[in-house]
Amino acid sequence: MATPPTSAPPTTRPALRKARRQEQLVSKRLLREEAADGRDGAESGPGALSHEQVVELLRGVQRGSADRSGSLRRLRWALQDKETQHAFARLEGSVRVLVGLLTSSQAHVQLEAARCLHELSHATEPAVAEACLPATPYLLTYLSGHSVEFTELCLYTLGNLVVESEAVRKQLLPQGIIPALASCIQSPHEAVLEGLGYVLSQLLQAKEAPTEIVPLVLDSGLLQHMLRLVCSGLKSGVGAAVEFAWCLHYIVCSHVANAALLALGALPALASLLIDVASEMSPGAAEGLELLVCPVLRCLSNLLAEETAGCDVRVLDERLLVALFLILQCLFQEHPFIVQESLWLLNNLTADEPFFCSTLLALDLLPALLQLLPHSQTASVLVLTVLCNIAEKGPAYCQELHRRAALPPPPGTLCGTEALGQYLELLHLLFLHCPEAAADFVRQGGHEALEQQQGSAELAARAQALLHMASRSARPALA
């Protein structure tokens, strides 16, 4: 479900979480909280330097003078330019100079060298990322260091590198990136945990993840820690919870570890989290929570689909439906994508489980559901699918739908062939199980809308069949 890679703008850590949008799941990130020479990290970088200027900067770094940190800061500033990044990476031995300084006994020199590598890791050219390969063993080693800032910098540098190049990932896996990340998962620092989640989420989106990365994650014991951090996010830190929630989403989508997740109790744990999130929400006062809601909704939806394939784990809690509609009410105006995510979950909840169909009717949530019909084409299809899920449960459910006047608007108000097809399917189920619904449909002029149906030949034939069905049901009532 990930989108093509995009680049995030330079940003401070509180804003990094906001990059986790539906359209920006794979991204590179920059930590520029303390920009070079007093410049703000949000400013545009310098222009491209000539080859001679890049060589001179590198010489300044190599001289070992008292101002080596200043030379590194100037180099870091220069490396914010893409052409300068390429020129630097092409210089023989340039990255190895930075790697040498990364092992310096002087902490401030180490940090500046790491910041230079971090700027290089943000390059859009895979060749620049691959030029940084000599640094990866050191970046992994320093994940166990004591400096939160240095560890965080190493994590985001690794996360940027693994996105761009399969060659980088193939080197990092045998170097032990997964065990190194597993050693960080117990960190008490949210900044470290958030960076760790970022690296993992980038790795888990790789095309080779199902076969080469997810099994290593399973063997490392990371899975239970990820689930714990997601579900404790409201107390211990939303930022890390968001990152690990996306990690869980990518793992679920790989279909490699779902049985393990279900065995760990992921389904009830994530359902409880959604209920807790809803209890924290109020319209206009839920800033940032939508970033956690989106991956949690996806995980629940996909795990429910897996559960129906044979894993006998169910969550029968009416609070989950209430939470879902509360989240919709609070978020859909400013974050419209939440509608689709929520309706996917509602569809999977009602597909094979009469409990949720009955609960939706008993709690009188149909009006709120029907209000989502005009939201978008996808929303109209999903709303109609949920109504079909209810109607499929038999006569009692169809009679209740009819009693509550849950018939959607006529086809003329629906957008798209798929929505019209679902509308016809709903009518078929209602007419089949509740003849009085068919009679009322005719009496209210619904047959005229069906007669004007101009869709495909298949839909037109289905509409004609429904007209005959409705007419037969209406005759006794009209006699």
C-alpha cells in the first residue's frame, strides 16, 4: 500500500511524524535542529560548489587543525546542495575521510562527521547512498552508544540509506542491522525509539521484505516490543507509536507473520488502543492522533481479513463501533482519508460477524453511516457494501433495515459503476428477504429511477430483473 518514494523537506523532530501521510509513506528525513553556522535548517541550502571548492573543503577537514569542527560544519552546509553531494561522493576517498572522523576520540568531531554523512544520506541519487557504504558498520556500532543525539542521527542516516538502494540493504542485513535495532528497542528515550521505528518502517517496505527482512524481525523478538510500544503510545509517546504502527501495517501486508501477531493478541490489543484513542478525541482537539489512527485502522482491517481465513480470534466489543464513529466525527473534516480507512474496517467487521451488524443497528448508527454516502466514490461503494453485509444476514436484518428507512438514494445520485452495482445488490437482498421493502420501493417511485439506469448492459439487465421482482412484490399491496 506504500506510494512511490518522495522527499520530505528539512524539518525538526516534532514535524517528522507529520511526514507519515497517506501519500508520503516512503520518505527521507533530515535532522537539522542545530544548523551549521547558525543557519536555520529550513533555509534553502547554498548553491553548487565547483570541483576545486569541494576539494578545498575536504582538505580543510583533513588538515587536522584546531578548526576541524568548523571545517566540518562548512562541509555539512555545502552538502545540502545536490550537485555538491554528487561531486563530493565522486571524490576518491572522500567518504572514507568522514568515516575516519566518525571514529574520532573527540565527540564534537564525531558528531559533525555524522551530520555530514546524514546530509549525504538524503541525496536522491542511489550512487551517493552507495558511496556511504563504508560508513554503515560504524553507524550500526554506534547505535549502542550513550548519546541520544548521536544515536538518533545514526538511525535516521541508516533509514535514509536503506530507502534508496537495494545494495545498501543487502550489505546491512548480513552486517546485523536487525539485531542492532533490536538492541535499541528497550531505550527509554522516545527520540531513539521514533528513529528506530523509522528505520524499520523503511526496511519493511522493501520489495524483498517478506522473504528476507520480516523473518529476521520475527527471530529478533522485535514483534512483541513493537506491539507493546504501539499500544502504549498514548502514555509513552505518540511519535514512536506512529512509526511502529506503520511497521506493523507493513508486516501484516507481507502475510508472513500474521499468525504470530494474532497469537500475541494483536487484534484485541489494537482494538483496545482504538477505543482509547477515541476517548481522547474531541472535534478540533485531536491534532496528531490521525497519524496513529490511520495505520492502526489498516492493521485491524487486514488482520480481520486474515482472521476470516481461518484464525479463530475474534473481537466482539460494541465499544469498537462507537470508537470508529467517534473518530470519524472528529477527524473526517480535516483528514478526509480517515473515512475510507474507517469504512474498510467497518466492512471487515460486518462481513462475517452478525454481532457487529446487530450492534450497528441497535446503536442507531445507520444515519451516521448513510451521511458518508456522498463523501467520495470509494466511500459510497464501502457504505453500500456494509449495508449489503447487514442485509446478507437474512430476513430479520433486512426487515430492520427497512424499518429504519435505510434505503440509500436512487442510482442517479450515485457516482460510478461499482457503486451502482452495490446499490443493485442491496436492493436484491432487501427484495428477497423483505417483500414489503420492494412494495414500498415501487410505491415511492424507486422503479422510475431504475428504469432510467444507463450503466453497462450487465447492470441494466440486473436493474430490469429487480423491477420484475419489485413489481411482483408490489401487486398484493396495490390490489
